[in-house]
Amino acid sequence: MPLEATVIVVDNSEHSRNGDYLPSRFEAQSDAVNLIFSAKTQANPESSVGLMSMGGAQPEVLTTLTTDYGKLIDGLHRTKIRGKSHFSTALNVAGLALKHRQNKSQRQRIIIFTCSPLSEDTPTLTKLAKRLKKNNIAVDVISFGDLESSTTASLEAFHENIKTTGDNVDPDDASNLAVIPPGPNLLSDSIVATPILSGAGGAFGAGGGADGDAGGAGGGEGGGGGGGVEHEFGVDPNADPELALALRMSMQEEEQKQARLREEEEKKQREEGGGLEAVPEEKAEGSGESGSGTGGGAEKKKDGDDKKDDGAAGGDNMDTS
């Protein structure tokens, strides 16, 4: 995953109250926002994510570009469902937010949710798409809900004009359109299976599906693709993305913990090793002194025995004389 600045735009219009996605369209978006934030920041810790809403009187920037998950959650909690959506205005504001990003080396991307009819016509969206493409801004559109055919056609026209074409296109720069109809799956589960997250370079590309399409695309970076046959941690992220994400985070925390314990153990061994080197030295000196003392005692004993032998010999001589 490249270094990216991503602005997520949620649809908080009155249409987001609908319950065709459990528990509601807006709550389904909130879960998907959490998933996207985790995927972006885990793939590259220096990537930043911002949050906007496009419902109500006008679009609103809820959280500026950040790596703090708490700020993103706070922005979601402050979002109120109201009014109608402003698709094109939200994209223009998001583009300005990306233009003023602090790290200019970050690639620019907008991920926008829409579950309400569009007030803009196709020519307006086409013009907007060309302007965003000129500014090197990739746009992923997530269209969900029971939308009219005219709305879907306008979104497809927008996507056709903003997507990059050619054989040498970097997948990380590609714009995507995901149309997700209502169904039994969670919205976040459906997004994992789209190129937005499971494409080449995606954070969940290692998982792939049983058919091997997503797995083949992401196996190079994720390390667990294997053509969609084997999955990282033995869990298919398409089937259970929350479990796959929890396992990945748990593994990273365990690796950091083990590295910290190894450093502490090595430091402790170095400290203890420095103390133990002095002990044999003192022991050796003590042993040397002790040995010399023992040797001296032996010599003294030998001298005493010699004197005793001399005395005994002298006594014998005296008796003889």
C-alpha cells in the first residue's frame, strides 16, 4: 500500500435512515469507515485519513487528515442524519482538503459513500471527474442501497471519466466504482471483496476469495495469497473481515511485545555478565593467596621436620660420645 492521504465522505442524508442494511444504512457506513481506516493505517503507518459528511445544508469536514483513530470515531459520533446529499460539493471540498495536506508526498484519494439520489446531472459529474483527474485525485465511489437506474448511470459516467486507462496504469492510482445491492452480507464485508481494499496493494489483498481472483491480486504483498487457496492466519477476510483484522493486530502486538522482552533480556544479561567477570578475578586472587599461604605452611612444616630430624641426630651423637 502506498503512502496515501484519504478523505472518507459519508452519506448522512435522510436516505441513510433506511434499514435495508443492518442495523441501518448510516451505521453500516460507520462500520465500513472503521474498516477502511484500519486497512489504510496498517498498510502504511504514515498514511492519514480524514472524514467528511455530505448531508444537511452543506458538506462538513468532521475530522481533518489524521492517524488518530479516536478523532475519527469522535467525528462519526458528531454526525447527524439530516437533509439531502451534496455529491459534487462534497468532492470539491474533499479535494481542497487533500490539496492542503501537510505531507505532499502522499497520494490523494477520496472514498465517497452514496445511498441517495443525485441532484447533479451527468454532464456536471463528467466535468467534475475530469477536473479531479487533472489534479491527480483518485476517487472510489461506494454506491449502495436501492438506487434508481438514472443515479447508477450517472455514477458510471463519472467513473468512466475519472478512471485511468492503459496497460501501464499503477493499480494504486486507480479509481474504483463499487455498486453493492442490499443483501444478507454486511456492507463492510462486501467492501472487502471489492478492489477498494482487496485489489493489488490493498491491505486485505492477501486474503482473496475462494475463486482466487482477489487472492491472486494481493498475494504478492500480503504474503498469504497463494492464489486464493490459503489465507493469512487461516481466515478468509471476505468471510470474516473483523476476525482477520483482529488477528493481524494481535500478531503485530505480540511481535512488538516479544521484541521488547528480548531487548530487556539482552540488557539484563549484559549487566549480569559485567558483574560476573569481576567475581572470578577476585576468586582467583583469593585462591592465589590461599595457595601461597598453603605452600608457605607446607614449607614451614618441612623446615620444622628437618630441624626435628637434626635435633634427633644431634642427640644420638651426644650419647655415642
